[in-house]
Amino acid sequence: MTSLTATSVVTPAQPRRRSRALEKFLQNRGALVGAVILSIFILSALFAPWIAPFDPLKSNFLAVRHAPSMVYWLGTDELGRDLFSRLLWGARSSLLAGAVSVAIAMVVGVPLGLISGYFGGKIDALISRVMEALLSCPFLVLAIALGAFLGPSLMNAMIAIGLSAMPIFARLTRGQVLAIKHEDYLEGARAIGLPDRWIILRYVLPNVLPPLVVQATLTVAAAILAEASLSFLGLGQQPPSPSWGSMLNTAKNFMEQAPWMSISPGVAIYLTVLSFNLVGDGLRDAQDPRT
């Protein structure tokens, strides 16, 4: 009897909540605009081999720093490479860096937050103090320090960004677990003798996941900016492979001779970060019970 009650409390309301959340999200014009822009960038990255008119790595010394034209839509760089093609291929690196970094942060941070919030005691105190120490250092500064320690590469940059963002998810997960750990359905699950591992995975995690999804969406935007910063400093994607940050790093040397080299990657970063923030705000508003 208790088992049926514990299960029914969690599951039947979820489809209704999801349906209402989706309806509210679709009514948010800003979120829809962000989703459309984000979809365009994702599709452009996926189909870059078929969309890009030129090889992004092939130099053409007869077309060095050509201004935008009908042939080169966004112009060329200092080696005559087509900027439009490099922008499309660079979207793969930048979007991948954002997604993988947040995945690393969640894989490490969410279990720590679940353990800390659910069990409490000395484990909670230890994990909380470590997270507070990491959060005391600014996110970007910590990512640059870890990136410099690990060495310059896209993979190391993603690991550095993921570890830097991990405390955010650990603290958020812990706070959500503390808010629900004494709910009746959890007490009922404990009363019938369910193991802690099953309770955490079956009842706790599904109820703390929605705010984590919102936070992940917002953190992807910060991760893309961090990857661009690391690449700008030479700690991310290495030449000749393109990424938006490395394109800006090259463009800074030709601001007067070829200003178009910095415009396209800068606008791409701005629109991508803006779209992730709009989608994240839309998800947060859609899941807010007060609305």
C-alpha cells in the first residue's frame, strides 16, 4: 500500500507538469526566437561539410584578406581561407565544447550534490567545503588556470571548463535535495525498506532534474564564452583547426587591415550565447510553479 502511494505521488503528475511547461515555453516569444537561432547554428554545424563552399583549412595566397564578396561571403583571413567555411566548421568546436563541458560538470557535480544533500553529516560538510573553496575562485579564472595546467588543446579546455562549472551543479543539486528529502513519498519509500541507492535514483533525481536542465542550458552559454576565451589565449582549439575563439585570436592582429575577420566569429558567439540564455530563461519560466 505504501509502495503504491510513494510511486503514485511522483509519476502521475509529471506528464501534466511537462505538458503545462511545454505550453508555457511555446508561448514565450523570446524563448522561441532563441530556439530558432540555436537550431540554425546546430544544423549549420552538423551539415558543415555540405554547406561550406570551401575547405576551411586550405590556404589561397591569391585571396589573402579579401573583403566580403559574392565569392567569399564573409571575406577571407590572412592565409586566404574562406571565413564562412571556417565559421561553419568552427561552430562544431564551439558548440561541442559547450555541450561536453556541461556534461562533464553534471556527471561530476550532480552525484556529489545528491550524496551531500541526501546523507548529510560529515560527508555533506566535506563536500560543501570543497565546493565553496572552488566557488571562491571566479569561473573564468579557474578555467584559465586549469587549462594552462592541462595544456593547450580543445579536449583539455573542455575538461577545464567542466571542472570549473562542476561546483555550480553540486551546490544546486544539494539545495534541491535538502528541499525534498523529508517529503512524505520519500519517508514512505524508506519505511518499506527501499535501499538508499534506489530512492536516490528513482525518487530524488527525477524531482531535482528540472532545475538542473535549466542551469545546464544557461551554463552552456558560459562554457562557450569560456572556450572562446581559452582559444583566444591559445589554450583551446589549436591552429589550423577553426573555432570561433581561435578565429578572434587571429583577427586581433588585423583589426585595421581586415576588420571583417573579427565580425563574423564575434557575432556568432554573441547570437549563440544570447539564444542559450533566452532558451534557459524560457525553461525557467515554464517550470516556475508561481506562473
